Amino acid sequence: MKAIGLVKGPAESPHEFTFITPDSSKVKSGEFVYYLLGDKKVICRVVKRSPVRLYPTLYLSNPEIEPERILRILGVENPEFELYEVKAAIMGYFDEKLGFVNPRIQPKAGQKIYLAEREVLENSLFRKKVGEIGSIHIGYLLNREEDIPVVLDAALLTSEHMCILASTGSGKSYLAGVLAEELLKPYNSAALLIFDPHGEYHTLKEIEGLKEFSSDNYRARVRIYDKDEIKIRLSELEYEELVNLLPDLTDKQEALLNRVYRNLEGSYFTSSELIEKIYEAAGEGDKLTAKALEWRIMRYIKNFEIIDDNRHIELKELLKPGQASVLQLTELGDREQETLVSVLLKRILNARINAEKGLKGEKLEYPVFIIIEEAHRFASKEARSYRVLRTILSEGRKFGVGVCLISQRPAKIDSDILSQCMTQIVMRIINPADQEYIRKSVESIGKDMIEELPGLTKGQALVSGVALNAPVLIRVRERLTSHGGVSKDAPKEWIDWMRNYREERGIKKVERVKLFWDET
């Protein structure tokens, strides 16, 4: 165990200190070091480093002459410019009884600093080992050449909610695919539901043919639901959800609809039966109001693709341990998507409450985890699904309903909802407004970590929160299934189209441009 530096003294913060090191290659920003406190190894994260001595400006005035050459001419044989002052933030040490402990004691001046070894990091930073029950191997530490796996605690991640925040093209959907893979391995066997607005998760179906997702008594399953299979029975809608689907209701129309719907609530009925009850309640004196409601129901409800008189998604078919259900929303409009998310989340929460409290009604006897892509569309205060999402994020932990919100526009997610995501994975974000919003909404991410975000490249991320002991920078592991969200290669597709065009018409190379443009 060889020391890499010596403590210089305390920094501006009571939880930081500086040390001097001659090592220019291993002590990078984000790297982990430690000092000894008795027999405890106190882990610290490198925040910043800068050279102790700089070349005088005069020595740098001519790019053709190396500064070392000038020094040698002046008779300076060993300039010792390779010394660095490093600022490190104290994180803590792992105690088997107390967990991760911050000692709140800075190291003494002159005390030795060591580069954290693999075993120290694995035992200190992560609650689980790869392959253990309840483990999620999401990637590797970013600043190490050796592969040190980053492993999250699935129990805390799924019960206390999480978010994945990133700019477009940073790899957030790829990362969500890695998360889904880990949850479907035999040592987790999750009941997983994915709301997929862009059709990116159908490739998870490949799981069913891979040995990593099966054992002697287990085999993971993936079900893909398209538009024609995603149906909500009309009688399952709550009154407020129905009203949201019927625009421009007058006070008289809403009062009549309210009276009828409250009498029908809890029973099964079709749109025709609803209209019949409306006419009965209206009587002879208010037929115009009933006629207007009938027109709206026929115009909006009957044409609303996910609303059906009879067909209905059964929760116990949709959510089973060892199964991922992917709801492909690509062909649904925004209002339909919001309604679907709102209704299904409400049903799932109520089914879990019924199961936990032994109440009557629809039940789910096991916890569930839900991944929501484009979460800013469903978690803003203007969204129809806002209220149920806020309820699940604040109370779902007690009933075994966990949520993962994925978004490239974190500032559009309600801050109360975002603050309830107790595990955060943040990838490259350049927008200063989004960075500041994350800093305010997510307590576990400090200012120095936020400053890392613009410098991250595709597939790199900052992970923090309850699912691990301390924030870390990672590179996401390679997926076992193919990624369904790959960007289009436009030049390749243009060239392929031209090649096919020529082959179909038997066009020779010298004629192709003239004939193509003549035809068009």
C-alpha cells in the first residue's frame, strides 16, 4: 500500500481538504482516494486538481522552444513542475453495523493519502455485489482503466423511485434498457411495465432467447402491446377523466353528466347505456342538453382509440414477476397517452392498496416497477396524469409501486415529483437552466458534481442516491439485447434507396442522374 500524496491542510469547506501529489496520471477529477482514521479507510472523492507551480509567462512566449530547454540553459536541472494540489471531498467509510458513516474529521497535515483499491471501492461504495439477489450491475467506474463494476441495490431503487435525466442523444434509453435487463435476470425477477412513446423497447423481446435470463426454474418473458391491444373499458374511467375527454361542456351538461355518472360509478356500462341513462335523467324538459352530451360522447369517446365498451387490459396479465410488458404508444395521440398513463397508474396503485390492506376489488399481490419514458409529458402540473404520479411518488413506497422517470427536459417535471426520486442517474446535460433545476430538486447532487455534466460523453453518467453509498461517475455497461432507439443513418439510407432505384430499373451508372431527374 503505497501513498500517492500528503495532506496540505483543510479547504474552504469543513468536509474538504487539499493534498499534494506528484502523480499526474491516476489522480483525476472524480477519482477516489482515502486516508486512515484508526483502522478505517475514509473514502474521499477528488474534486479538483491544479499544478503547484507554473512556468513563468516569459518561458511560454515562443511555442517553438520548449520551456524545459530554457530552464536547462539557465542551469536549472530539476524544475519539479510535476506537483499538483488536489482538493478532495470527504465521503466516509463503511461500517457493518452503522452503514456508510461520515467521520466529520479532516485528516491532519502531513497525513498520507492512498489511491483507493478495487476491494476498498466495492466494499465501501456499493451495497451489493454483481449477481447477488437484488443487485443491478449498471456499468463501471468511469475513471479507472480496470473494470470496477457499479452495482445498485434493486430493493431501494425500485421502492423509493428513480429518475434518468439526460439531453437527447446521451444514451438514456440505452441505459434504461440495461436497467430492464438487470431487473429481468433470475436474481431479481421483476414485474416490470414500460410506457414506450417512441417504440424503442421492443428489442427487449430478445431476452427470451438468452441464457442470462433463465435458470432451472425461471425464464424471463417480454410482452409487446401495440395500439390494438391497449384498451381501457369506459366504465373504468373516473368522472374527472371522462370530463377531460369531453371538451367545452356547459354547466348544465356537466351537471347532468355528473348526476348520471355518480349513479353508475362502480358498475359496468357501455357508451350506449351511458347515453340511455343521460336521456332518462334529463327527461322531457332537458332533451337538448342530453342531445349535446350524446353528440360529444359519440364524437370524442367512440373515436378515442384506447377507450372500449368491453375490452380491458387485465392487470394480472400485464404485470407478472419475471415479465416485462412494453406498451408501445407511438400511434397514440398525446391526450390518449396521458389518459392511458393516468388510468393504468391509478388502477395499479389501487390494486396494490387492496392487496396490502385486504380490501375488496382488483388486487396485485406483488410489488411492481414502472418505467415512464418522456416523463416530462406526464409529470408536469398540466398533465392529466400529474395527480396520480404525485401520489405514487409520495406514497407508492408503502404499497410496492416503484417508478422510474426518464426525461431530457427535467425542468418541465414538477419539482415535488422529481424530489421524490431517491436514486438519480444524470447523463450529459448542457442547458444551464436544466442543470440548476437538477441541483435544486436533487439534494444528493452537489455543485461540483453538477459541473461534471457538460463534460460527460455518450454512455457516461453520474449516479447518486439511496441505491448506493456515495455518488459515482460511471460508463454504462454494454447491453445484452440490441438497442431499439438507434438514430437513423440518413446518408446510408439515401445511398441504399438510389442503389435500389437503379437496380429496379436496370439503369447504368452513366445514365442514373439524368434519368432520375428526368422522371422526377
